[in-house]
Amino acid sequence: MKEWQLCAILDSMTSLLIATDNPGKQREYAQLLASLNLELCMPQDLKFDVIAQENGNSYTDNARIKALSYAQASSLLTLADDSGLEVDALGGEPGLHSARYAGNSASDVDRCRLLLQKLNELPWEKRTARFRCVLVLATPSGEIHNTEGTCEGLIAFEPQGTHGFGYDPIFYLPEYGQTMAQLPPEVKNRISHRGRAVQKMLPILSCVLAEQNRAIGGG
């Protein structure tokens, strides 16, 4: 039996706010958290806007800012992440700036194109990179927990695949012989940086939910 299964089974549906406006991330979290008895809420479900200034110096800082801002504003248990693509030949770029690498209004296609231009003609063995995700769970009272997941790969010479989002079409996984965007969603969710961070978070999340449920029930 897995560790998270040792926690008390929840008797009623509990809400968890996913602090992201990214539709791709929202879909993935719905799949990754399907095993738990949760009602997932998204920012668009709230009746008010939450302003979270992602001005931290690390993925952890930014994820913590988002998680605490949304948890305190909504009074809901909140899960937030900050993630990025780190290319070794570019000194870790785009990193923290992955979502805004080609400008605030740029598309995923624009960001991939810019990255490929910067790596133009760089040989295969020097195109090493990784996806990194830091996940933070925050309670309305300010308690926080965090986990991290990474996925190693290479930057392909051209986009391939139609699944996923962001840099997935140019992130090549040698062990699968495909880009992240070519993998079926269930495979991606098992091996991706976000999937690995969620797997580490499941024991924590399950126990926090169980404690919350016991507190509500007076047990």
C-alpha cells in the first residue's frame, strides 16, 4: 500500500484550488489528481480576481507567492506551481522566464521558434535540457508544503507532435524516441516534471485533506 493510502479516507468531497490560468496545466492537474476525492476549482470559478506578483528569485518563491495569495483570498486549500525549461547551452535559459521568453504576448510557437534560433546548428550532444517544476500546497492559514520534479531531455531541431503545450514539441526524450508533444497524455503525466512533482505531493496532499476533514467533522 502506498504511503498516501495510509491516510484516512475522506468521507466528503473537498475543494482544492489550482492556481493557474493556463488551460494546459489545468487539464493536466485534472488528470494527475483524478485518484483523489477532490472538487477542483480554477481561478475562473472565483467571483473575484487574485493578483499574485511572480517576482521571486526562484521557482519555489514564485509558486509560494501564487499559492499563498490564492489560498488567503479564497479561503481554499490551494495548489500552485512554477515551472520552466532549462537549456544547458544557454546557461539555464529560459528558466524562470520560460512563459515570457519571447515577450508577454508571444505564443507557444513564438517561444519555441526563438529557442530554436538561439540553438541554430548546435550539435545534438550539446542540446541537453530539462523541465523543472516546483509545486507548493498552501492552506488558508498559511501552512505550506513543496515538492519538485524534473525531466531530462534534449532540444529537438524542429517541433514535432500535437499533444501538450508550451515547449513540449521541441523537448525530445531519447528513451522514447519522441518529443513530449508526441507522447500520449497518460505517458507524459507519468514521466513529466509536473507529474513527478505531483507524485511526491500526493502523500502530503492526502494527509492535509484528511486532517482538514477530521477538523471539520470534529474527530
